[in-house]
Amino acid sequence: MSLLIRNVRLADGTISKPIPTVSVEVENSIISWIGEDASHPISHSHTEEIDGRGFTLIPGLIDCHEHFTSDGGPDNAEILVNDPLEVATLKAVGNARRALLSGVTSARDVGAKGGINIPFAKSVAAATILGPRILAAGEWLAFAGTWGSFVRTLANLEEIVLATKEQVHKGAALIKVGATGMTPEGEQFPTLGLDVLKAVVKTATAAGLKVAAHCVGYEGTHQAVEAGVASIEHGTFVSEETAQLMAAKGTYLVPTMSTWDARLTQAYMAKEPKDKLTTAEERAEESKSSFKRALSAGVKIVPGSDAGGSAVRHGMLAREIELMVETGMSPSAALRASTSDAADLLGIADIVGTIAVGKIADMVLIDGDPYSSPSALRNVWGVFQAGKRIR
């Protein structure tokens, strides 16, 4: 199978400015040639050609924080607890398709009840289900006080190490832990502690896996970074000291600012009481402030929608990227964060994340220029997964 996209604006996932006009050829799912259209070798008779004039070709987007087994929406927390595993799996089918059609060709699923995201990811990889390339964490692992009853709650260091090994044995592609908790009154506290976090990181690293840590508190976030986790998820409360440590250690921040954006939108629509609105507004501002501290410190930042783990719906990664730009990141840096930088966090930069000869042809055609406005990422005209047109 051969595909030729001609005379398209190219943003390859690495450069600060797009190449105005170039042609890209795909042979058997791999990008085989990039160059000026006039210099293209004679096409095969069966080559599909697309006129790319007026479009921007970008690498497939990467969502670093999704939960495919839930839909999102205002009642998501209750649904996460109550959905039977069969229903959650059926929802994952629709949500994975929705994400892919929005231009997300790779994603991390950072927690599912019963670890059902692992066999689901394998089914997607086997092409029995349409969806992005999924790296699944299996179950959320935590001590009491972090999440609700939909997670795997352990009692001590020995139990969480054994649970980590169990996720590895089941085929997890990363390990997800909860490092912080918060009381109903908004008081934040660390849940695992430094020694436990170090033990989990050591166990995961021995298996070749990275650790992602749910962090919505200053002390627990610092402990997670010190312990060597690969990514801080949410990072609602990141101090200047922690941001500097993250930059020094190469720890990624996945800010998921969409969670508060969606929460506020729903609160305004529902005309919730003023005290609830104030709390949500304060958390949104804390999230933005932490993002700015991390950005200023030089922390690696990549997008995650938290779709299915919050009120955010699947297929809305573009909104997260918009928020990153609105909070201080340049559009070119945001696009790089969403492609090549995210691929580096996922450990798949050798095969995807950029448009380059020899890479798998995960690509998206955008009607517009995301370098001028990230909102152009909402205008998806074509999605290609391993060279095959999906949309």
C-alpha cells in the first residue's frame, strides 16, 4: 500500500516553524520519502494521492493521561465506582474510537478498575478494536485516602510492591500510583511516603517500566519526584523547589488542566452554589500557577486530557493543548509537547512522534495552521494510523 500527500504544510514534531510546502510518501505503513513534489520518484499505479494544499500535516497526537473505560461527564466519579467491568469494557471501545478520530494515535491509559485496560490495549494492538496505540497501567495502586473504591488499595510497602509485580506480570506498560490525598475540607497530605515510592520505582524499573504518580499536594509531589517517578500527573500543587528538582531529574509534568476547565464549565452551566464555584476556581488557578512554575523552571511538560478520569470527555485533547498555550507555552512548543516529547515519555520515540523517514506513518491532516492557533487542532481533516486512513 502506498500513500502520497502532496504539497502540504509540514510540522514534523521537532521544528519551531513549519515547512511551507513538501510532499510525504508512505510505503507499507512506514514513511518512505519526504521532499519537494517535483523531485518525487515516479509513483506506483496503485498509489493513493492526496492534495495537501491548505492543510498542515502533523504527527499523530499523543494523550498521556486517559481512562478509556469511562466516558467522563458530571457524574463520572460515581459511574467509575458502579459500572460493571463488562459495561466499562464496552465504553472503552467507543472511547478509543472517539480518541483516534480526533487525531490521538497513541495514548497512556493510566488506570482502570480490575486492570481491564491491559487486555483492552492488547485487543487494540491486534486490530480487533479501533483505537490509538495504548500503553496501559493496569490498576491504580494506592494506600487508603487517595481515591475511591474503584482503585486497588494496599496497606503497606510489601503489599504495594507485590501489586506492582502483579501488574508487570499481567502485561502493564507502566505503573500508576497515588502519592497524595485530600480531605473533603481541601487539606492535602502525602499518602505513600518516600520509602514506599522508592520501592515501587525500583520494582518497576527492574521490569523496564516507568512510574506515573497522581499528585495533588505539595509534599507528596516532592516525594514522588525525589523517588524517581517518570511523570507527575495533574501536579495541581507544584512548588518552586519541586519544579527545579523536576527539571534537574528530567521528571515530566502531565498537567491535565482540562479537568478544572471542564469542571468549571459544568459548574457554571448547573449554577452550582458559590462556595463550590469558588473552590473549583481556586483549584484551577493553582493548577495554572503550578504549570507556570514548571514551565519557567524548564520542566518537560506533555498533555493529558484525563478523559474518563474526570468530567472531560474523550476526543478533547485539543482543549488541553489550548490551555497549555493560554497558560504560557508557545504554540510550536505545545505541538512538540503533544508529539515528539510525549513519545519520549511513553518510550516510543523510536517509532512515532515525528514525521521522518523510517517512522511509522501515524499522521494527522489539519485544516489550518496550529502554529498560528492551537485551536486549528480541532479541525481534523484526516487521520492516518500506520499509513492507513482512518478518517
